[in-house]
Amino acid sequence: MPTEDGPRMGLRERKKQRTRDALSQAAVLLIVERGWGGVTEEDIAAAADVSVRTFRNYFSGKAEAVAARHVDRVRRIAGELRARPAAEPLWEAAGNAVRGQFAPEHDIDRSAHERHRADGIRLMLNEPALQGELAKAHAAAEAELTAAIGERTGTDPVGDLYPKLAAAALGATLSAVITHCLQAEPPLPLGQVLDEALDRLTSGLPVP
């Protein structure tokens, strides 16, 4: 029987995650709108309605706040992948998990229909000050996917190649889709390109 501490801890963790999400989203939206140099930690905290001290409890700076959005999204994908029906083929389950995090109403997809917003996202992602945090974020995200795929396929995330290969392929697919959509003239709807990319991935990398 669960103790009172369990539900309370769960509530605290959910509240912390909501604060983290709000800060990360505020960082992305402000930087896209104003440019990297036009946004401070104080701006991000104010937009999320928290103190600067709270911001610094979650992130070392605005680069980490931006990169966290990718890690958190992939963690949700990994969690959804674990929750999909066991009988569902891996790549069908992965596709469904990914689509749930890249729905048409997602801010990146909305901005893809607006030239200035697409330009802002591209400039943000190419910001040199962000590159180190993005590299760490990609590594953390790939580790999450590797673990989830290992569980799903009964393979060892450490000792077997397959979950690493599958996670790397899925992560690279997501990155390629976002880049392709933002660089197209005019920017392409992310959902449509994502469906095409996932279909191609599914047909070319079967479960061993």
C-alpha cells in the first residue's frame, strides 16, 4: 500500500518538471524572437514567472535551458515507447511515440509556417554558445532511447549493438527532419516530413 510520502513526492516532482518545462520553453521562445544576445537569464525567469534564483536552481545558463527541451522531449518519447503495447512492432511503436511529441500544434511546427520564426530557430540552433550543450543533450537523449529500445527488443543497451544503432538512427532521423523543414523554402510542415522519414526508417531497419 503506498505511503503518503509517495504521492507527495510524485506531486513535487511533477511541479518541478512543470517549472523546468516553463523555463525551457520561455528560453526558446524569447531567443527565437529577440536573438541570442537579446535575452538574459532574468528575462527567461520573468517570462516563466519565477525568480532568477529558481532559474539557476534548474539550469547553469540559457544554453542549458534551451538544450533541455530536446532532452525532455526525447525522455517523453522513451517513456511512451516503453508504454506502447508489447505486440506493436518496434518501429511502429517508435513512430507513434515520436508523433505524439511532434504534433501539429507544437511550437516548432507552428513556427515552420512563418519565415521569420523559422529563421529565428535556425539562428538559435547555430549559435556557437549553444553547441556544447546541444552535444550533451544529444548524448543524453540517445542514451534514453537506447535504454528504451533495449527493453522493448530484449537486447542489452550496453552489450548489444542493436539498441545503440536503432537509437542513433531514430535520433538522427529527428534531427534531419527538423533541419530539412527549417531550411526549406518556404519552411515545410514538420508532421508531413516526419511521417515520410519514419516510414523510410521503418522499412530499412528491421528488428533482428
